[in-house]
Amino acid sequence: MNYIVQQQTIEPVQLLYNMTVAFVLGLVIFITYQLTYSGVAYSKKFNASLMMMTLVTTVVMTVISNNIALSLGMVGALSIVRFRTAIKDPRDTTFIFWCIAVGICCGVSFYTVAAIGSVYIFAVMLVLGRVHTVEKRLLLVRAKRAIEKNIESAVYLYFKKIELQAKNTTGDEVEYIYVLSNRTLQRAQRNNEDSITDKLYAMEGVQMVNLIAQNDDMS
């Protein structure tokens, strides 16, 4: 049985058009990511890889757009590749799909779809890109078990509204992990002359008091 594989001729000019449009829209994605990222773990390498992903997808789609054999081969090749890159921010996934979508559109010369879609996404990301979860604080207290009742009373009297996330005990020690919002902390600091750390360290038996900021960049 003979198999006939359709050969495709790729015009260099068409490929140049595809890559140029993909580069311009990839630059838009690059700038959007830079403007909307509000965390402290901003990665220039990841941002640059977004543009490269757009160009690579464009090249792949240009090659396999009209060739069934190549498209099936590409699917088989990608199915055995495992990507282990950790996504630090859920919004990074959105940018990855944006790059892939632009690369696919440019690879099949759907420039209008890629441009209009990118402009629309750009506008939405500028409005919603800086949305993040409410910043919370973690209050960690370690002390002798003999004064655990005193610590609980002092913490609740100081904050009025606070959530106990965990209480770990050993034979001699107790450790508390409280969760509170930034607003609750600020209100308590206005209503009390001393800080919570000063009040707790004034008790004999308190070994450690830590106040940690919990935001989008912390797991």
C-alpha cells in the first residue's frame, strides 16, 4: 500500500508576515504582563519567554496549518513531553494561553482575529490585572503551656476579632497560629497604645512572637 503525503510550500514572505505580526502582538503581551504584575516575584525571564512562546507557536502553526501528516506528528511529539515549570501566579496561565492563541492565529494568517482579541484582552487586563486577594497577617506565638490561657485572653482582647488557625502543643510548650486581616491589625493598633508583641513579651514564658504578611506570592 502506498501512502501519499501532501507537500506544502511555505512562502518566505508569508512566514515573514506571520512572524512580524506575532512579534508585535507578543510585545503587547510583554508590556501587559509588566504593567499588570503586582507581586514581588516578577520574573523578566518568564516575561521574555511569553514573547518567545508566541513566535514559536506561530512557526509551528505555519508549518502544520495545511499538512495533516505534520499536524498528527506534532500532536504525537507533544504528547510525550512533560512540562515541569511551576506557575507562581494563577494569572500566568492566562498569559500562556494568550500567547498560544496569538501564535495560532498568526500561524494561519488570521491577523484581524489576533489583533482584535489582543486589544480586548489588553484592556481587560489593565482593569483587572492588579486585582489580588485581601492581604492577611499570620500571628505566630510560642510560649510555655503554663500561660496558654493568658495568651489566648490577651490576643482576643487586643484584636476583638481574630481567627485561630492552628494550636500546636508539646509537653511543655504551646504554639499558636492566628489569621487576621490587615484592617483588623490597623484598627487594633489604633485602639491600643502598645503593640501586640509588647503585650505578649511582657508575659513571663513567651518565647517567640512573629507577625508575617501573607499575600499572593506566598504559598
